[in-house]
Amino acid sequence: MTWADPNLPEDVPTDEAERALFLQNMMIARATGTTPDNGTYVALRRHFMEGTETKVLLPSFVRTCRDLSGFWGWISEQAGSYAGRRTIIREAFVPLLDHLEGKGSAPLDASASEVLASFDVEGVHAVWEKALTRRQNDPEGAITAARTLLETVCKHVLDDAGVAYADRDDLPKLYSKASSALNIAPSQHTEEVFKQVLGGCASVVQGLGTLRNRISDSHGQGRLPIKPAPRHAQLAVNLAGAMATFIVETWVARKSPGG
């Protein structure tokens, strides 16, 4: 990913992953006795803080240290050796670098982002981005966002179609109404293969609702809570993204001439 930022100094790379490495190396230099340019640090920090995805993946000490002086005060208390400080900094930058280098992405991410952004940038796409960025570091939050994504898409379709729904309607009920409006409910088809596929879609939606209720951060849990792993979040987000994309593309096709 490469794009120019006029607010960054000329010696800063234009590739986003290289910019993150540049920032990491600046902080390692400061932590090991060198004094890099504070203005460059401030500009890079602002650059990544302004990104919806990159802000949440930044090391916490970058988010809280507004200049290199503040960072020095923090890192000098974390480890007495240069080697220890390097380890702390490099490990903290792994989520951001993995994201920018595409290691945490799935093939669906880009195509779903394009479809959902064209449908509704402020609502639907914003929730999708939140789900994507939370998969590795906040699985519970990612699962909650996955469910919210489908709820939001269904409500948008129902609003456009003029179909009423109640505030208390849960995801399965919202999807049932939306699928009927889109003519993708299993009961609306007689061909067995379509009934099976569309029935599977309804099962996915039902499963996402159950998964969110059982192991996401939307409800309190007992003494032995079920904690989702990143792979569970990845599955939930991928399923929600696929279903949301299918719903949006079906709705757009039905509104087009001859749809």
C-alpha cells in the first residue's frame, strides 16, 4: 500500500509498511541512546493515528506518547538493557506490520470492502472495518462487530424496501424479513439445490447470532467464560462479510433494470 502524505518529511518512505518500519526503527534508536528527529516522530504518529485501521493496531506506547521525550520516559522504565527495549518495541509493532504486509488479511477482505463501501461508507463499511481490525487482538469485539454488520445491512435493505421491523428484532428475525424481501428465503424456491444453499445461508446467520451471544463481549459471563481465539473471530468475520456482500449485491441487482 503506497500513497503520498504531504504532512510527512521527504525522507519518510511512501509505502505504508515501510513507514511503520521507519517509525519502529526511530523508536528503537531513541530507546538505545540515539536522538532521532522528534518532528518526524510526531508526523508519523499523527499519520497512523488518523487511519481507522492503523490506529487500533499501533503499539499502545505510540498512542500514549505524543513525543519522543515522553516515549523515553516510558521505555527507560520498562527494561534496563538495550536488548530488552528492542524486544518490547519489535513485538509491539507486529500487529501493525502484519496488517500492512497483508499477513492478517483474507481473500474476501478487499472484495467485501469494495462492495460494502459502495453501499454505505459511514454505516455498513465502518462496521466492517471495525470487524477486520479486531480479528487478531480483540476476538470478542470482532465477533460482536460481525453480528452488528449483518444487522446493519439487513436494516438498510428493509428500510429501502419499506419493510417494517421492531427495535427488539434479533438478527435471525431481521434476516428472515430481509431474505423474503430479496426473494432468497428457502421457502421461496422449489429447486432443491437452491433451497439447500439458501437454507445454509440462514443457518450461517443463525449460527453467528448464537456465537455472538455465547462467546462475544456483548453479554456478561460466569466464572468460567468461553474465550474466543483469533481463528474463531476470523471465521465469524469472514462468514459475516460473505453474507453481507451477498445481501448487498442481491439488493443492488434487484433494484437495477431487469433485476
